[in-house]
Amino acid sequence: MAQVLKLLAHPHRLKILEILRARDGVPVHEVAGLVGLAPAATSQLLNQMRRVGLVGAERDRREVLYRIADPRSVRVLDCICKGGAAA
């Protein structure tokens, strides 16, 4: 859990989770555009999140589509966005 919280302490990774929460199956280039980072930097952030199980990925032809893999990450995001209030 500490590793997950450490990853979520980064504003770009939080934004990525918000994007994936709103849409399921988003390619790297779209996430990058919405976050305002280069695709390579976005890919690195997504891979960090993927290694701890926050996001998952699947290949769709030439693209890799990312989605939230662990619904607990959404609950953590909710708590963070609500100022720490438990739901």
C-alpha cells in the first residue's frame, strides 16, 4: 500500500488515474495529450502504475489501451479528491 500511495503522490499520475476513471481503454497518445506530457514520459508513468497493479493494459491492433485495473485505486482517488474524508 505504501508503494501505491507513493505513486499517487505525483500530480501527473493522479491526473492519469482521473482520465482512466472517466474512460476505459485509453491509448498512450491520448493520455499524454490530456496530461500535457510527451508520450514517452506518459508511457513511463503508466508502466510504473502497471507494475504495482493500479492500471492494466491490453493491445488493440497497433495501440496499447490502458484502464484502471484495481478498483481500490478509484476509492483512494475519491478520498484524496474529497480532502481525505472517508466515503
